[in-house]
Amino acid sequence: MSKLIVSSTSSEATIFQRDANGTYTKETELKKHIERVKSVDWAPNSNRIATCAGDRNAYVWNWHADVGEWKPSLVLLRIERAATYIRWAKSEDRFAVGSGARLLSICYYDEEHDWWVSKHIKKPIRSTILCCDWHPNNYIIAIGSCDFKCRVFSSALKELEDKPEVSGWMPKLSKFGTLLAEFDTSEGWVHAVKFSPSGDKLAWVAHDSSVNVVDMNSKDKVLRCLTKSLPLLSVVWLNESSLVCGGHDNCPVLYNVAADNLVYGAKLDVQRKKSGVGLSAMARFKQLDDKGTDSKGTTLDTTHQNAISEMRVTKFEGGKAKEFSSIGNDGKLVVWNVDALAASIAELKI
């Protein structure tokens, strides 16, 4: 990654540039929102950045080489609550914005007026949308919300002359906003949803610490793994049968789809050896006497020292993810090499 964009707890989104030594330094800040930026997404092919915030607005940022700066384009969201999540479609000609207004905005460019307009998907959404993900075919979208539901909708736009094809998710051609599937988690908000690389499977994680996977050809059979971990916040697919989840346990965890089961694989964060391990009782007492504290401290034995809030695949080759990144509430951005993880963890199957 030569550049990356990060949003924290402010009304600004920051772009970082990577130098030859692999160090990231701040390049510029995108300043337009007046409330906290909730979500950002960078379209790699068209080089456009989409941001949304608690001020109920979204902007599309375009790079103007003649003046050497990013300039925002207006997005007409027409919502009355905070925008919570934003994602570009695979074709990068549209994007989706979730919000607290209990609706999903599908936005596309209006060349005549030089702005981005939106169409709304409302029913049967009953609460705040926390996440969404586009199907690879560009005409289907999945969302997760605070009403404990994961839903799949048709998002084909007649304004863009879309011509979707039938599939397991869309058995017959359906108009914009048609509910194609609905899954009930019963006991937790849906924090993240993700289609597999082929789009045949859909995974989601919820606040009840569950990992769920469903195949488009058997939508009535949801593979569910109720974990013993703290709630999970993000999920990515490594291939068609392996996925990685991360959340309040501070480390990425592998799960595998095996036959008709979803099974735990392994924790992918190899624990570091603590420096204080092996201290005798006398040495510990002496350290307490000299420093007023022992060596145990509050440092965890995981790379992230706080919850993983989001993960993304950063390198995908030959139908498999080669690298993925995770960002945590500790301010760390970590890039994980899948081959290196497989080599360092015994009996790991990816």
C-alpha cells in the first residue's frame, strides 16, 4: 500500500504516504465534514475517496493534479440521521451509504448536474445500518443492522441501465430495493457482512459473538459458530472456504467452512513471550519495593492492544488473499501476510 486513508474521532480524514523505508507520514487532510467521520472508502481504479459522517453528509473526493489537491463533490443523501457506513461497488460507478435513518442510500453520479444523487432502500429495515457489502456482480448488496438482521437486496439501477443476471441470490430478475434474503441473528447487532470472492457465500458476525455463513443455493441453512470470544466486529474471506474475524479479543481468528459445518481454525496472532515470565517471588517483591509496580503491567501479549475495529484484504491473487490489514482502537494498523502466518502456526489450514 503506497497510500492509505484513516478516520479517527475527528471531523477530518487523513491520507498517509508510504516512503521507501516503509514508514507512513501524513500527506494531507480532507476537511469538509463538521461532525466525526464515521467511514471512508478508497476506490483503487478510479482513485476516488468516499467519506460519510455524523453530520448526515457524504462526499466524493477527486484528485486534481493541476492544483495538486483533493476536492470534494456533493452527495445528495437526503437523510435525517447520521451516516454510519460507506462502501464503493466493485465497478466503482456507485456506492452505498448506511445510516441511522433506517435506510440504505445507493448513490450514483448525475453528470448533468455534476453531483451524486441517491435512491433509498427502506423496507423492511427497522434500525441503524452498521455495515454493508457489495456482491461481485455489482447488482446485489448485503447489509447488517441493529435490528439483529442480515439482509440481501437487489440494487440494480435503471438509471445506469443495469442488466443483472439471475443467480442463487436473485432467482428471477428483481427491481431495485427488492428483499432477496433475510437472516435473523436473534441475539446481537450485526457488526460486519462480507460476500465470498465468488459471491456464492455470505458471512456475517454479530454482537452475540457468533460467526455465520450461508450459501446462496441453500439459504434456509445457516452455518453458525457461537464462539467463546468477546464480540467480533469485522470479517474478511481469504478464499471460498476460509474467513478471518476480528473484534474485542484484539487478534484475528481463522474459521473454516468444512462440508456442512463452520469450524474454528486458529488464532493468527502468534503470542509474544512476556519479559516478566519466570520471575521468582523474591524478585517480584523486590521490583515492587523498588519501582512500586511489578513487571506484569497492562501490556497484552497480542499485536493489537485494543479491539480490532476493521479488516480489509490488501492483496488478492489466484482466488486467494495473500495479505490483509487490521486496524484497532489502539491506533495500530497491521498488515498480515497469509503465507507467513501459515508457515509460523503448526497445523494451520487455510
